[in-house]
Amino acid sequence: MIEDIFEKQEPASFPPLFQGEAVTGTTDPFDKACTQALIGCDAGLLVHNVTPDQLRAAIVFAPETTLESAMSAFIACGVGFQNALGALAPPEVAVHLGWQGDIYINGAQAGRLRMAASDATPTAVPDWLVVGIELDLLPQSKGETGNNPNQTSLMMEGCGDVSPIRILESWSRHTLVWINETETDGIRTLHEVWRGLSKDIGEDITFSLNGDNHSGKFMGVDENFGMLLRRDEETHLLPLSWCLETGEPS
């Protein structure tokens, strides 16, 4: 199982453009990556904290485009994760992605992507963008695992033998492939693949974003992956940058 695999792990190995930094204990790699980016670090820093029950990691990017255009990095990380787990997990394991970054395995949430940037102004070119991932390897809630059918973990979905370190390595490689794809050939292919993995497109949805409640029919996304939400015969655009976390790193 995952605990046994964890004890036998070797240090993670990443592609040449990534520089891995392992943290331990309660250190949040997302906060650590944001702090390092704020102080000044090279793009490609990948901070990670892998424990027997959870995988957490974050990548520092240095966008050369406006914030809204840079949102493709967030999407690339999501598609990269689906590709990574798809290459390692049993074939019956299905991964889907929520617009705000939620990660679903076989229909239940098993983790999330999150992001922060140096500047939340949509038309500004941020100095840095950090995308983090959190993945539950074991059930996080107490009590019977069936009490919350909307939450799951790798172990509960038959992935207990999948190495979390190998997932981390594979995520970095697949994410790099998609980043390179968008830089050389644009985001059309990323759009097409993400739509196929997206949860709830074409459905009536209700959700909270930055303290505001939204509801309507999820029609799709614009060129920068902003949500097109149909409500009261009008289509509203919710920029993906609204999903940025605010506040200073803790």
C-alpha cells in the first residue's frame, strides 16, 4: 500500500528545467514557493512535501505575458496531472478537472490545484505565478470512508500501489510538455484536451468564488479559459484569474 511504497522511495527526479526542493513536516510547499518567488528565485522551482497521506507541491513560473494569458499554465498543470496519473494508475481510473482547480477521481474530489501571482491585475505581466497541487493519498476525514461520497483518495480508488513520488515526477514531466506546447504551437490543443477532461461543461452549476455565489449553465471557456456562464438569457464571463488566492504567503 501507499505507506509501504513511501518508506522505499528514492528522492524525486525532475526534468532539467525544474529545480526540486523538498520540505518536510507541516511546511506548505505552496506557501514556500510563493515566499521564494517573492524574495526572488528562478522559474522552475518545484517545492514538494510528500507524506504517506498526501502529496503537495508547487511550481514557480515567470510569465512573459499578461496575467490572463498566463492562466494557461494553471490549465497545463491540471492536464499534466491527468496525463501523469493516467500513465501510472489502472486503466479504469478516470480523472476530471474542475474549472477552479478541483481534481476528481472517478467522480469524487481527491485534491485540487491552486494558484497565486505577484499581481492580480488581468492586463499586467506578473513577476511570478505559482501553481500548487494537493492530492489525497489516504482518506482525510475521520470515521467511515463512505460517509462523504463526494470525497475520495488514491487508495480508495484502487491506486494504493501507485508511488506518490512517481506521480510527482510524472506530473512535472507532463506539465513541462504542455508548457512547451503552448509556447511553440499556441493553446488550441490544450483547449481541446482540457474540454474533454472538464467537469460540468454543459451542466447547470452553483458554486462560490471569492465569497460570491454564482449559478447558471456552464457553456465553456473563452480563449484565456475564463468561464462562460449562461444566466437569465445572458452569458457572463468569469475570468480564470478570479481563482487566484490573495494575501501574503504565510
